Amino acid sequence: MQQSAFENDAPIVALTEVVKHFGAVRALDGVDLEIRPGECLGLVGHNGAGKSTLVNVVNGGVSPTAGTVAFPASGAPEALSAGVRSVFQELSLCPNLTVAENLRISHSGLRGPGWRRPARAEIRQSLDAVFPGHGIDANATVDTLSIAERQMVEIAIGFAPRGTEARLVILDEPTSSLDAGIAEQLLRHIRHFCESGGAVIFISHMLGEVFDVASRILVMKDGKVVADRTVGGFTRQGLVDAMGHVATDERQDPRGKAHAFGKEVVHTSQGLSARRGEVVGLSGLAGHGQARALARLYLDATSSWRPTGKPRMVFVAGDRTRDGILPLWSILRNASISILSETAKWGLVDRDAETSAAAEWKRRIGIRTEDVTNPVLSLSGGNQQKVLFARALASAAPVVVMDDPMRGVDVGTKQDVYAIIRAEAANGRTFLWYSTETEEVCRCDRVFVFRNGEISAELTGADITEERILEASFEMQEA
């Protein structure tokens, strides 16, 4: 990195009284912000608080309704020439192109008949710097990669030279699909980047990571900055309170009150099983077969040409863009599609039942919208994920399959969803829950740890700990 670019201590970006309206919605309400070289700003707040709008104003994706955005350190007129880069929560890679070809899209310096060779070299170098031992082929087509690998590629493109120097990198939920080991590699690279004079805006609902990597934390609520101070000025409880949520007592048993489970309702040839009323977790390093096992289970149970009034299983996708959201439909239609056959009268959709169910789950799970008939893409990423939860939980399906469903969901909503899952399980519903967050897996009644596509351990009770999960992730256990 060229030190000359960071010799003066002027802010890389400075926002003054920035306001942004989307129709009647006031997404930003008078925001002042400066980010200087060497800073890692942790940006936190509940879904819909204005975080994504703020970073889109910083990176030039949207123009403010009022106020100013300037780049004093470089004197550049706009974000791109000022060295601002963005890695979005919603993966934006082109799935039909290779890893190197995706770098080319944002790298104007790669041109001419021989551009592929330097493109491959540059993306390999960036991947090696951020994620040592990544094993990703620069010639691989993106749609052949796992969601974790795609997230790694997008992050590497964000930090890659691309013909100009990166000064400020915006990372929106960058570890949401990464396991703990890969996430730590990223956090280590962020620290090195900031120590070298760069700056990072780090958006995450994983508060432990925010405290680990940020030098300063800014809290947003309803489009306003409600707190902005150094990381030492916050406790975890104080940060959650500033966001507007009440944290649960961490000393409480995360698996809730014990209850007897019913008969076995799921059993696969791989050894994965679940009983009525049980919350079963799938864990291990990302990409070791957990998502594939759940997909196979779900498709085997639901791939029938004959419609039934009550589905056997329902699915909550973690990759909402690819597997969950119906982008051309409204919030109402996305949330209610799972119950249409259950509530239909004489084969016709019961609109009253559909509207009632959507309103009920909007209230219960806190989907932030004035009108459920709005397009689903009008919601923030976290609120879109809430719609997928509403779709699944509104259904009468006895088994709920969840593929890393908490990606981009704020800490307050997580606590609400955990409580709903526990209440549904107590009423006899079964959950199979894959998560890259060990804290979530430890809330389960039983955990299957995967390694190299196989179950390496089955943990129950007091054995469900981070230490035991890590042991089984790296070393095959005896049956």
C-alpha cells in the first residue's frame, strides 16, 4: 500500500446533515459522520435503522435528499475515485462468469486480448492475502461455488487493487456465511488494512466481531445516529440497549426448558435424525455438506406432483436471493404463499385468510413496513429474511428446515425468533437448523457435526459446547 496516499489526517469521507427520503419514508434524518484513515467503524442497528442507506450515500449509490458528502483526503469529486469500495450483504457476483471475469467487471484497467491472465493473478493474490489456504480456483464459475466461497470472492474483489488504491472498504455483513475460522482470517486482514492507513465500515449483527475489530462504534436507529464513540465506551449490554432492544440474560440455559420429545419424524441414510418437538442443529466448518444434507432431505420430502393440503416440511433459506425471495411479488404474497393450499376454499385463494396471516406475522416477527402490499424488495435485507421466517412459521408443516437462516438479522429479532422456535417446538414442531454461528447451534437440543460431507459427531446435553463442536469439525470421532 502506498503510504503517500494517507499522509494527511483529513477525513476520507465527511457527511454533513445528510437526509434521505424514499417517498414518505425518511431513511436518513440529519446524519453527520467523518471517517479518517486507520479507523474501523462498526456500524450497528436493527434492520431498517438506515445502515444500508447510509453506506449507499457514502459509496455514491444514492444521492442525499439534503446535506453534503465530501472526500477531503483525496479531494476527489465522487466515491469511486476517492477509493471507496463496497461489499454488499446481498451477493452481487454474476453466477455465469468465472471468479476472474467477475473481477474484470469492476476493474477498468483490465482490457485487451490478454486481460484474463492478469485478472487471474490479481484475484488469486487478493484471495491469498485475505483468506490464506482458500482453495478457490480463479477459473471456477461462480455458480459452482458454495455461498461461503462466493462471499470470500466478493470480499477479495473489494480489497483487490483494481488499478487504484482502496482507501475505504464498506463491508456489509461480511461474515454472515463464513465459519469462525474463515471469519477470523477476514478480521485479521481488516486490522492489517487499517493499521496500514486504510479505513473500513464494518456492518454486522454479530456483536462479538464488532467489539473485536472496530476502533469506534456508531449506532443507528430510525435513520438517526443515536450513539457514536470509541469501542471502549460501550459494553455489550449498553450497545444492545442503544440499538433499542432488550437482551436476554446470557446466563439462562439457551436450550430453554427441557421437555419430552415425541417419535422420530426424520431419519436419513446419512444418520441424520430428529424427533417430534426437537430442535436439531447441524454444525461444522462451512461447506462440509450441511446445506446439501438439508436440501436433499427437503426435496425428498416435498418433490411430489400431487398437491396436499398440509405440507410435510417447509424451508427457510439463508441465501434468500437465490432460494427464498420472489422478487417481483409483494411482501404479502411472499409471506403467504406457504398457506394458500391450507386456507383455500373450493380450490380458490382465501384472500381474507391470506391478509390476516400476513398481518399476524408482520406483528409477531416485526417486519418493518407500513403496508404489506409493498414490493418485497422495498425491505432491507434483514426484513426480507423475516418474511421468509413468516412464510415458514405460518405454515402448518410439522418439520421446519432452516439453512443458516439468521444471515443479516439483527440481534433483537434473533432473540424474538429464538423464542418463537422454542414455543413452536414445545407445541410439537420439529426444527432442523444449520448455522455458521456456534452460539446458535448451542441453543439446540441435539447437534450433528459435519466434516467432509459426513457426520463426525452427535452431541447432546452438556456436550453441546463450542469446544466439542470444534473438536469434531477437525477430527473424525468414533461412532
